[in-house]
Amino acid sequence: MTGTAQFDQARAAVPREERPQGREQEPTAVRERTFSWDDPLATAGAGAGLSGLEFFTALAEGRIPVPPIMDTLDFAGFSFEEGRVAFRLTPQEFHYNPLGSVHGGVYAALLDTACGCAVHTKLPAGVFYTSLDLSVKFLRPMTIATGTVTAEGTVVHIGRRTALAEARIVDATGKVYATATSSCLIMRPE
């Protein structure tokens, strides 16, 4: 039996309310989170014939549902212009890693979204993109005490086949929590 299977079996065998709560702490209330999302294929299909700017305008106006990742990770509203986007996130407990701060994967998802969407704003109808890579630099931890942060993404260069974008996560005072660069593959109809 693998370590993973052993962990999963042991965890399933002990009801949540009987699990250890940490060193010498009283048991806490179980936290729960529910959310809903729209059909992601409806979003993709609705945006297929639009330029990037038209797509983001339709999202902002509610004519196209937001992608499920925004609801899954609780990204807040966004702003955009050609070559630039910004998304907000208010850190919550469900974003936490075992160390008691926001998981690096949440940073990466937010930064990848900002980079990719910045590129998307510059694309004409019928042209698509996908991330080729993402290089993240984690500068400081985020917690609930951090308050709302903003991921700002901008296009550095866009060519026929690739684009380069950069993004950063900042708090309300402008303190930087992480930066990233991303290369995107541009897919044009042949």
C-alpha cells in the first residue's frame, strides 16, 4: 500500500470532528464552502467569435459567464484595457497551505490568469493563446491579514507566434507579494 493510500484510508476512518485540531487547541467548528459555476464550454463558445477586448467587455457586462476558475478560487472583479488586466483576490482560509498562509498554487493561478488574459486582450477574433510557461517569484507570504490583493498583468511583447507577459501581485499599499513572467503560444487560423 502506498503512503498516499494509507493517508487517505486513515483520514477517512476518523470522523472530521474527532481529528486532531493542532497542538493543545480546542476543536474548532468545521468550515464549509459551497459555490456554483456556469458551463465553461458556454463561455468558450460565446467568446470564440470575439476579439479579446470584445470578449472581456462581454464578461464585464455579464453577457458571457465568467470562467469557473474565478468562482473556484474566489477571484473578484477585473478591469482591463488593451494589453493590461487586473484581478482581485481577498485571501481566505480555503486558500491556505499547511504553513498557514496562501498556497503558492493560488499565487500561480492568479499570476497565470493575469498574464494570459493580458495577452488575450490584444488578440483579434479567431486567434487564441495558451500558456507555454510561467516563472513565479514568491516575495512574501499572504494571509487573511493581508487584505485584498490585485494581480496586474501586462503584455511585454506580442509577435505572430508567441507573446511575453508579466504580472505582479500587490496589496492596497502597493507592496509586492509575487511577480511572474509568462510566454504564450499564439494560435492563428492557417
